[in-house]
Amino acid sequence: MARAKAKPRTKRSGDRRTAQPVVAEVDGGLAELMPDRDRPRAWSLFIDGAPQSYVDLDDPAYLNFEYQRRIGHVIDLAAPPGKPVQAVHLGGGALTLARYVAATRPRSTQQAVERDAALVQLVRRELPLDPNARIRVRSADAREGLAKVPDGWADLVIADVFSGARTPAHLTSTEFLDGVRRVVKPGGFYAANLADGPPLAHLRGQIATAAGVFPELALVADPAVLRGKRFGNAVLVASDHPLPIAELTRRAASDPHPARVEHGRTLTDFTGGAAAVTDAAAVASPQPPPSAFR
């Protein structure tokens, strides 16, 4: 439950209605919804200063964050264009990717699991979902929520879970990914937003962990992140069937901020002999440096 009232979202200025920031205390810290001055009904969500989501209510198929566009490519390639899918979102935020699925694949059935109940309330109030979108939002821990999804239910499982700016330790392990694979249909996709910086020990460990659960993997990231030049996001894609590497590579390379797709032997070499992570040894992802959000 929110512990402070949100600031008014709009104000009158003559005949013009101007969007204003919304600030509220949520379970995970201070939430800020900041309007995009270039897109009339678009908002960025920050938690304790860390960017979490971007939503355009007029155009939910618009993905502003680089990593979200990369996951968007995975969503687009998960089934023939426009075909409804069943998707599980671990980590809700402002429900950007769930909205994207609903906009690009009407009649899809989706479950979103978001631990922060106060954030869920804030998003429902300030960034309401399309009433036609079949999105069920559950306030629960991501791993506990995943355990309630039936075996083989999902065409897509998307993990984008951060407490502040770090992925919780219990969502980085082999045991967690065993739960993901249980839920994913044969031929379905798992996509995870990971964040790391030099020396990329967390990222390498996550790839090694996924390789022990899924036979097919790919990693999509900015080349500078892969070279360990800066902190940033990487999207891990996994399946029990061959991935559409050529098309994913083409789409990632054509983005405004082009990304590289690593797979096969190159991805194995990148992992560098890192060990898979188990619950007993799991730690949260690294804290981003202050410069990461400038």
C-alpha cells in the first residue's frame, strides 16, 4: 500500500492541459512517473532514481528502452505475426511488455507477477490498462507466482525483475530456471533482462546457469557491454528448440542503438568457464555505478 499521496498528474494552463510528474512512496521505495514532453501520454517510471519502465498509453507498441525493444523482437518472433500467445511476466513495473503483447497480439492471455502491491495500485490508477487487454496482475514474489502457473502453460516467460536496481538472488539460480522451464511450452521462449558491468561475472554466470537448463541460448546486448566497457543491459533468450538467430540478429542490428547477438560456440567462449549458480550460492546482481543512469 502506498504510504504517501501522489502529486496531481495534470494541471490547467489556460485551455492547455499539461502533464505533471507523479511521485508516491511504494513498497520498493520512491516511485516517480515522469511525463515525456515529446509524446503527450507517455511516461517513464523510476524507483529510487533507477529507470524501470516507459509506457506510451496512446501507442503501447512503442518501446523506448533499448532492452525492451530487444525483448520486443523476441515477442515478435515467438509466433506468427498477430497470433495470440500465453505469456508470463515476472516483474511488472508499469507493464510495458505486457501492454506490447496485448497491442501486437490481440486476445493474448497474460499473467504478470509484481511483488510491490503499492506499485501495482499506482500503475493501475495512473497508467490504466486497455480494458480489452487480457492481463491478470498478481501481487506476489516472482518465484512464488511462477510456482502457481500450470506446467507447459506459457509460450513466453519474460523476466524483468529488479529490487531497486538489482535482480534478487533467488531469481538467478538453476532452481529458479527449472521452474521457468516447467512452465514454458515445448518450442516456447524465455527472455530475461540482465544487468552487469565489468568484469561481467554475473552475466557469465547467468549464461552458464541457463545453459544447464535450456539447450538453446542467445544473448542480445550492446557491443560495448559485451566487451566489458560499460555497465548495461543484456537480454538472455532461451528455448528447448532452435532460436531464430538470423532474424533476431537482423532486427537487433537495425535498432536505433544496434545490438549484437551471441550464440553457439561464441556464446560458450564468452561464458569463459563460469559455473552455474545454485540457490545455495546465489547473490543479487551487481549494484550499478552512479554513472549508469546519467
